[in-house]
Amino acid sequence: MEPKAFSLLKTRRDFIRQAACAALGTVALNTAIRDLRFINAAMAQTPVNDYKALVCVFLSGGNDSNNLIIPTAPDQYQYYSTIRTPVLAIPRAALLDIVSANPDGHTYGLHPNCPELQTLFGEGKLALLFNTGTLLYPLTRSQYYSSSYKKPPQLFSHSDQVTQWQTSIPDQPALTGWGGRCADLLNAVQPDAKVSLSISVAGANTFEVGNMVSEYSVSTAGAIALTGLSTNSAARLRAVTNIMNLTYPNLQAQAYSKVAAHAIGTADVLNTAIAPTAAAGYWTTPFPATTLGSQLRMVARLIAARSALNMKRQIFFCSVGGYDTHTNQTAVGDASIGAHANLLGEVSKSLLAFQRAIEQLGIPNSVTAFTGSDFGRTFPANGQGSDHGWGSHHLIVGGAVAGGRTYGKFPNQTINGPEDTSTGRWIPSTAIDQYCATLAAWFGVTNTDLYTVFPNLARFASANLGFMS
């Protein structure tokens, strides 16, 4: 005789299938079936003893990665300089050379404001992933111009590409993010967790939206409590909590009181757990006093509190804006300084401080930070900046990263060449599905469940890019 829970699950599956077929069509049916797979997979999870965290660092606006990683072979650099001069080209002498453990026939340099990234790469804790972006299928230039081949909708649009990047499903309704789907699958491994598996230090985002796990937003100072209910107002906090715990005959009032009481309780638990790391000098390597530095400092504090919060798996979201550099991208007469240079310097300093903090906590192989962005930018200048592009280069940082290496294929940077849609917009050679699936597999998503989290993954040659050890 089959267990009652299994019987109920089959009943729900049949009901959803019939209802979806009758009323909502194929897309809704596939979504419903995927939800059932999540339920099945989540029920099968067992608690784990190790700890792992993924930290998404989203560079909002579209990072010009053409100036983050630059080819230094004489002929390639000369072409780069010719196309990007006089506005965007960085002098060859200013570039920070890196030596890859897996040479691909090219040589590269980092932006001069990124010595910390150069250090991490040399230590084998930073991997570089080339020319990655949203894709429905692998795509060549000729296929891009053919109506017979599908492309992600609304290319070069900020809002659409952010959503597609954070969901990794460009051809389906944006109902959940890929981080949220990973959280749904793995939440059961920590049944005694005191806070959500998904925490944002940058407000609401699509990346962490799940069906079962809700993202929990905190500020760079900690959990956001109700005004006037701080720890120095203990009597007021006690009074409000008692009011929330009363029995209310109205169902709406009951629901509100439970939610409010839970929020107050969770904020108190979290802020108490992170209190030991509040001192300015707690971290051996100081975090920069910038937007991203402050966010990553709070992530480090939350990770330090993992035992107090009973956490085994955590997903964090950070975001910093300013990357939509249509104008004033560089200083007049010197492309190595200016607005974009400052942004890259912030990323470089913040990621090094964060990695040192994780090492200070004694778990260097347990946390992986990675970048995302709307898209890359055009290779030629657009006035005093650059326009919206497509494929972009990304950074993966952590002790478990097979670093000191490059992954993916560096684009042929010829304007109107084999990898250019036009005006220096690189057609991605690696899909974000592959990028994100590699991270999810390390995080603990099984090979089978990867294709539930990333339903388009089978369209691409490799489900694992190999940058996680």
C-alpha cells in the first residue's frame, strides 16, 4: 500500500496536469510539472553537515568588461587600442598582466584599478569566464541574422536582460529566479534554520524569488526592525510582541499578527547573532567604505553567524549600480581613470576584502562569490562612453574555485566579425545557463535536478564549465 503522502502527491500532479492542459496551455503545463519536480526533489533532501554559500554580486547597468579584461598580444592590443581610442582605450603599460595556468594562445591584462583581482588570480582564487550571456540555443552570427533561429527576446534592454539573467529562462514567464529555485530544492537540508536560506543586502530582486523560499532583506547595518523597537526599547518591544501574540477572531488580523510577530522575532534573532562582528576593526582586511564594500561586509557578518542561525546553505544577493556608462565612462584624456575605473576598483577591493574575511572565518572553500550584469557593452565608443552590448566577461572568487585560469572563449573582437551582431556587440559563446549550473552543482544541486532548475541547459554542449573544484 503506497504512503498517503505519495498518494496525495500523485493526486495533485494529475490535477495540475489536467487543469493546465485545459486552461493554460503548454507553457503553464511545463511550469506546473517543473513545480512538482521541485516538490519531489525537495522532499528527498536530507540534512547535510557541511556549509556552503553562493554570493551574487550584480553589476547593475551593464558592465563594460571590454575594459576589465584586455588582450595584450601585440596585434590584438593594437586593434583594441585602435577601436577604443581616443575615449576608452587604456594604455598598454598600465594594464596588470596575468598568467593563466591554462593558456589559450592569448595573453591578457586586467584594468589598472584591479590589483586585488590580480592578486586573487595569482593565488588561484579567481577564475575569469569569457563572453557569457543570455541564450536560447548556441548561436552564430549567420544564425543571429536568420529568422529561423531563436534569440532571447528584447536583447539590449536593461529590464528584460536583468530578468533573463536572474531567471536563466529567457523563453518562459519570469516566475522564479534560478537562485530561488536552488533554495527551494535545498531548503530541506537545514530544517532548524532560523532565517531564510536566501538573503538580500540590496533589496528585492528576481534572482532569489522561489516558490517555497522567500528572500529576506537586510540592510548593511543588519535586519530592518520596526521603528522604535530597537534593543534599547525592550519594554516597548515586549508590549508589541504581546499584542501580536493575542488571539484575534478576524482571520486577516490573525495572519497579520503572525507575520508581524515572526518578522520582529527574526530580526531580533539575526541582529543578536551578528552582534559579535559589529566592531569596526573585527576584520583583518578592512572592507572599503563603499556601497559594495558595505554589502559584502554584512554578508561576511551573516556567514560568521551561520552556526548561531543553524545555517548549512545560504544564497546572498548584492548589487551596485552605475554601470550604464553611456557618458563620462572615463576621464578626458586618460581612460585608466574615471567613473568606470572607480567602479572596477570598488569591485576589486571589495572582493579581496570579502575573500580575506572568509579565510579569517576558517572556511575558505565554503563560499563562492560571482558576478552578474545586465549585459556587456559595445566595443567602439558611444560618444564619451559605450552602448548596450550582449556577451560579457565575469569573475568567480573563492577557495573552491579552480582559479588562476580562464574559461570559455575570448571573442574575436573584429567589428562585424564572426562574433559581432554589429557595432561590437559580442554574441555569447557561453550561456548563463552553463555558468549558473556550474555554480549550482557545486552548491549541492544534483545532476538530475540541474535540468529542473535550468530547463534549457540540455540545449548546450556542457552543463559544467569546470571552474569549481
